[in-house]
Amino acid sequence: MANFDTYITEEGWRTLLNNGLLNSITSFKAGDDTIIYGIEESSVKPNFFTIPLTGSREGMTKIPTCSFSERKPIPVTPPPSDEVKNLDSRVKLSFVSDSCSIPFEKNNLTVRVNIEKWIEDLLALKSTDYTRNASGLKINIWDYILAYLEEYNVGTKEWILSDLYKSSLDISYKLLSPQDIKNYGLINPKYMELNSSGSKVFVNGQNSNRFPSNMFLSFNTKQIEGFNVFGTSNTLALYPDRYGYVSDNIFYNAGDLEDKYKRDPKSCGYIYPAVIINDVTYELKQNRDYQTQDGVGYLIWGYKDKDGNPAINGLTDKLKLFMKYNGEEVSTGIYKIVINLMTTTKSDKRFNTVYQNKKVGGELTYELYYNENTVSTDLYTIS
């Protein structure tokens, strides 16, 4: 068989990049129509034969024998770099906050939470009257994640929006280093994990830490355009060590007392809802509703210890101890804990193909700072 070279036109490259090879090549042309050409079965993949090939086979070769020619499959030469850019696509991720106080849209996000400001804001609620609008137990940093599928226009040298993904995303997060895994476990000491058999196992890391965390850093499900999107928003929250009841000076975990009461209602004397923080019991003895936006009302005005101190005192004291004992002291009286994560997303076939080839954004750095020398003016900052 005589040797020959092939080429693909600009329209051909565009078709290949958009649709793939299979069923895209339907014809080819030899530069010299006196050459008889063909394809050796050993030179190409079997599925190549499913592609119909057409072309002129008229004339005789001027080469006396095909043994002088080198047999090789049809080469695919990469297009010039400017053509690649012209046909390039990417997925760009953005963290979005619709908050009136701190609205933003960031491809990569660094969050700094000032713990001493969080503590000050919570303790300040003690000097106010109860209101259902009270909040502060939870900090919501961003509301949802957007994914832009974009194509590059070489003429204007701009990325043009091709499609927008908001409700059809499957979102997860990856911790980037062993230190990030350790720090995430410090902040979230209680969690559920799957064992090798697929069963859920409750893990309580509080027992292995002298000053464990009473925080919870979560990536939440949110309903967007009628769909539940997992992991699209974020919350940092505080919570007591244990919830339950006190009956006859004995603390029972939630659920245990109910079972006891069902078995024998007369076995229980007085019953008060209660929480435990740092081995101190706080009871709710007033028959009053303290519902607020995020549950902070009961810890401010409801649960009290035997000396009348509100549960929010124990909660904030424990938070201080956690940061000082577990945080890295970057300067005198300033402690930090940093977690680095990468956001990963999936959606439809087209999105996933582009995402694997080129993605922008999705890097997340979470910084917790505690300054015992002075109080920051901002609860959190983003950059």
C-alpha cells in the first residue's frame, strides 16, 4: 500500500471536538489521485470500521511495490493552539451569598470567622428582651453554589456563557491534606460514618479531647427551583454537649426518660428539659416558649444552672477553651484553625466531560481565629 498523509479542515476539527471521533469522519481525500489507498486491518482499532469511508480509487500507483512504503494508521495531528482556544470550554464554580449584610459571588473562597466577635455577640443578647427574631447560634456563610459552563471566543477573547447549573448539581467536598482532615475532625467531633459492611456508626471524638469542640461545620441541603440540592450551602453552629431531661435530680438523655415514663409513669417525679455543657447541667424550669430563628433563645433566656446562669455562658466558655487548647497560636493570644477543601461537582454528561477537562474555582479555605486581646469588628470576612 502506498504511503499518504491526511488532513482535517477547520470545520472538521470543530466537529471532532464537539461530537467525538465515532461517526464523525465520513470521507477523506488523497493528494494524488493516481495512488491506490486503503487501510490495513492491523493498523487501526476495530471500531474504526464502523465509520463509512468514501473516496476515489481510480488509477494505478507509480510505485512498483507497496513493500517500499511505510504502513501506518491515519494520523491525527493536534490543531494549532489558537484553534483549540476557539473551541475550548470550561466549568466555572462560584460560591454565592444573597445576604444583605455581606453579598458576594466568589470562584475561590476564603472565609475567616472571628470567634471572639461571635462570643461577644452571643453574650450581648443576655441584656436584651426575648424576641423571636433573635439569632446568632448559627453562621451561614454562603447560600448556594453556581456552575457556569462557558465557551471561549477567540475573536472577542472572552468566555461566553453556554449554560448555567444551579439546581441540577451533585456537590461534595474533599479535604486536601492530613492536617485538614485532622482539623475538620477537631471542629466536628461527632459524626456518622459508614463501616466496611455499609452500616452507619456513630463516632464521638469528644471523648478523646481534653477540650472538645461544641461546633458543627456542615454543608447543607437546600431546595432550589423545586429540587433538593445536597451540599450547596454552609453553616457553622454551636450546640450543647447533651440534650435531655432532669427528673429527681438525675439527668436522662433524650429518649431514655420517655422510655422510662412509658413503662411506669409513676416512677418519675418532676421533669424538666435540660442540657449539659462541660459537665454543668442547665434546666428549663419556666413553662414558656423561647423559640427563635436558630434556637439561641432557649440558651439565652431559658436554660439556667443552679446559680441562675444562662446556658450561653457555658457554651461560649467552652468555645474559648477549645480554640486556645486546639488552635495554633500564631502570635501572643491569637489562635487559629484552618481547613482547606476542594469542591467537586457533577451534573449531566456534557457538564461532566467539560468539568474533567477544565474547571475554574471551587477552592475553599475555612479559617477560625480567636483573639483574646481584642474583639474584631466583623463576625466574619470573605476574600
